[in-house]
Amino acid sequence: MGVSLLELFLEFMKIGFFMFGGGYGGIALLYKELVELHKWISDEEFIRILGIAESTPGPIAINSATYIGYKLGGIPGSILATLGVVIPPYLVILVIAMFLTEYMGTEAARVVFRGINAAVVALILYALVSVGRSVLLVKTPPYINFIPLGIFIVAFALLYFARLHPIYVILVSAGLSILVKIVLNI
């Protein structure tokens, strides 16, 4: 792949500094940097990694960094990518705690965070569209991947309308996919 360990560390450090909104806000940033700009991983790999990172214990950003770092640089890459994504938020929180706590309730802070919060929503929407396109659409007719689309609709309904816990929705969705494979062999 040709990715140096230093390059991997610095890229994940950059991602870590701008991963506002937690892991879900960072999905757009991960996608843009790793899939679109650097082409270190493919769309399909990114979707697979997100599935693994989401279904394993721990924050999605750290899990993704660990997995991608390992894929690109083995154990040293895994360690460096994880450190790269963890160190920046740690430093930001440390600086806020040490120097900015008394200013967090000010009008200036409110204005800054209003902008950051709006950007986080945009990042999450961008991630939804990017990942959704990769999962729900295919390049050949009929252009819609109907099984994942059906599972998505069921999962969304269970989350939004039935207010089912996300863990159960993940389990139900995996079960539906297995059932479709067994019954329809697709």
C-alpha cells in the first residue's frame, strides 16, 4: 500500500483533532481522508470496518483506527493509528479543563459551539449519505441493493418508532440477513 508509519500516525492525529461530534461525526472525516483522498481503503472495506468497529466494545473512532492501522501497518500501525486518534482529543480536553473552563458559559463559547454543533450534524449526514450509498446502491441494474435496503427500513423503524435499544436492532438486523440467506439463499 505504501503508507509509512509516520504518515499513518499523522493522518490519524489530524483526524483526531477534528473528530467533533464523537465517532459518528468522525465517520465522514474518516471516509473523506482514508477512502476518497488517500485511497488507502475501498468503499467496501470501509463499510466492513465500520460494521466491525460498531459491533465491538469501545468507541467507533478508536476501534476503526486500530483496525485500519493494523491493515495498513500491522501491529505498529495499529498502535500508532490508535494513539494518533486518541492524543488530540485528550490534549483538547486537557487544555479546556486547564485554561478555558471559566469561559465555557460565555456568549463567545456559545457562538463557537453553535457553529461546531451545526457542522457535526452536517458531518453525520455526510457520513450517512456516503456510507448509505455504498451499502444500499449497486453499480448494476436495478441499482438498489434491496436486501440491505429492507433491513435498513426495519432497523430504522425499530429504532425510531419502536424505540428498541440499538444492540437489539443490530442483533435483529444480523438475524434478518442470516434468515434471508437461509430462506432465499441470497
